[in-house]
Amino acid sequence: MKKRISIGLIGTFVITIVYSGCKKNEYKNLDCGKLNATYNGTIKALINSNCTFSGCHGSGSSSGDYTTYNGIKTIADNGKLEDRVLIKKNMPSSGALSLDDRKKIKCWLESGSQNN
């Protein structure tokens, strides 16, 4: 019985490692030069349509106001945007963004999260 449990735990561990490795490669060959991800041209619209509605991160929200550049810049700088949207994919609460949208955010973050 103990042997079966050990084998099951090892199998689960291996699957977790493999799955984690796949997630990390999601942005491996990303060519940000082709995406032209800017705050005003791309990111602002993504944030507004997925994050700033009532009860989430709208104007005056206690969980963060992302209706302004300064509001989103704060979580871009402290790593929460990348962690929650690109890595854990547990935000927005309605479900993970499409890979294309996540790539745009990744490129914007990598370019310094500029107000452009």
C-alpha cells in the first residue's frame, strides 16, 4: 500500500514539473517587435474590457483602481500583473486572457511598462 502511494506521489510530482515547464515556455519565442504593444494603443483597452468593471478594479476600487495608467503601473512594477495574469492566469476572475492578449501584456511589461 505504501509503495503505491509513493509511486502515485512521485508520478504527481513528475507531472507537475513537466506541466510547469510547459507553462514557462509559453512566451519563449515571443517577438515583441511584431506586436507593437503600447499602453494607449493596446494595454489600456485590454485592462478596461477585462478588469475595470464594477466590483473589480474600477474607479475607487479598494482592490486597486486600474482605470488610470498610474493604477496599472503600480502592479506592473511590483510584479503582480505578470504573476496573476501571465503566470498563474487567475486574473481576470472571468478566466485567463487569450494567449495573444497575454503576449501583448508580456511585451509591454518587457518594454518597461511605459505610458505610450
